[in-house]
Amino acid sequence: MVRSILWRLIGCLCFWWSLGLALFFISFGVNRIEKAVQNSANPERILSNQRPDRNTDAEFQDSVQTMENTGMGQSAAVQVSENSSIRAEKTITAKVALTFDDGPHPVYTPQLLDGLNERGVHATFFVVGKNILGNEALLKRMETEGHLIGNHTYSHVKLSELDIARACAEVEKTNALICEVTGKEPEFIRPPFGEWKKAMECSFEMIPVLWDVDPLDWTTKNTALVVERVLKDTKPGDIILLHDYYQSSVDAALGIVDALTERGYKFVTVDELILE
Ligand SMILES: [Zn+2]
């Protein structure tokens, strides 16, 4: 009698223990499936896992708002609307554009071109007209190696402080020099100091290109600091401003390429970001 009760008790305990174990595994499995579905439905979540400090919706919208509020000009506005409309695609591919102002420089620009070439990366160079003289071969090299060449005025002037005729001449003279070497008329201009004369009635139309990330490389000349600032501030769709006029900037640029490539970024020329 006692034996039979004991067996029944053991049988009962085994049943409830097995049931509990089965329920635990079922709930664990359902949880895993839910997580997998959430991740596949939201690729940005995967990207933000890699970069926990950036790339949230709120931050992206904040940066858009900041650019609009600070009146960063026509190109920024174009870029903002383009970014918004194709945002999903960009967060997956995480495109970013490296831009270099003030060159070409006879020593630093070739170093930079070598480094970019080794890494298969294309950048955009906004060249100063008077720096082209004597460095025509470098300009040609930029063109043949797939980089985009833009205008940065002839003598690095604040266009907004010049009368229309002089401002147009600064831009036109540089366009002519670039065209002479590359055979292509530049479409993009980076106005020095970000000062674009909006109502320029010149014989040509150009697309002004400003920037999103400015590590102030020309003031610090500190490679590690420049890399750190860019890595901290860059998010998908950004245009990064650097200068191929200092050794520290060239070293920083190549460090930035390596680090952002590691994070899944793809480097494109600015036309791909703005006109896409
Ligand atoms: Zn400049």
C-alpha cells in the first residue's frame, strides 16, 4: 500500500517536472524567434548595435534640424531631403564622403592618393585654382584614379565679401584650369569658409557642397585627435571635411578610412550622396 502511494507520488512529480521543462524550452524558443524577426525587419538596429553612441532616429533628425537651422545652404538642403527619402538604403550601405580642401599640395596630396588607391577608396578634392599651377599631373592623377574634382576658388577667398564680377572670376578661372587638365567642367564648388554667395549671377551654375563633420584638422594638426573627432561625429550619409595640405591630415584621413571601413562604411564621392 505505502509502496504504491510512493510510486504514484514519484510518477506525479516526474510528470510536473517534465511539463515545466517543456514549457521553459518553448518560451525560450519563442523569445529567440521574436528577436530574430525584429532584427531582420530593422537593419538599422544591427548597425546601431555596432555603433552604440550614434545613429538613433532622434539623433539623425536632430542633425537634419541643425543643418536646416544653421542655413547651411542649398546643397545641404538638397542633401537633407535626399538623405530623408533614401535613408533606409543609406543606413544599410552606410555611405560617407571624404572631402579634401585647399590642395593640390606637391608633397601631401601624392601621399594621400597613394593611401586611398591602396585602399580602393574614392574621395572628393576641392582644389584651389592657384595651387593647380605646377601640380597639373596631380590633378590628372585624381581624375584617372576615380576621384571627383571640385572648385575651391582661385585664391581661397570669401566669395560673400566680393562683388559679383570678382566672385564669378574666382570660380570661373579655377573651372577653366580644371577643365584644361581633366577635360571636364566641374559641377561642384566648396566655397571657402562655407560662405556661398547665393545670388551669384555668373555665366555658369554650380552646386555648393558644405559638410557635416569638421574635425578642424587645420587648427589642431594632431592626427589622433582628428581621427577621434571624426569617428565620434560621423553617421551614415555624412560629408567629412579635411585638408590635403598637412601631413597630420593625410595620416588622419587614412586612419579614418581604415576605422570607418571596419565599421561597415563605404566611401563615395559627394555627387553620389547629393544627386543620388
Ligand atoms: Zn579652404
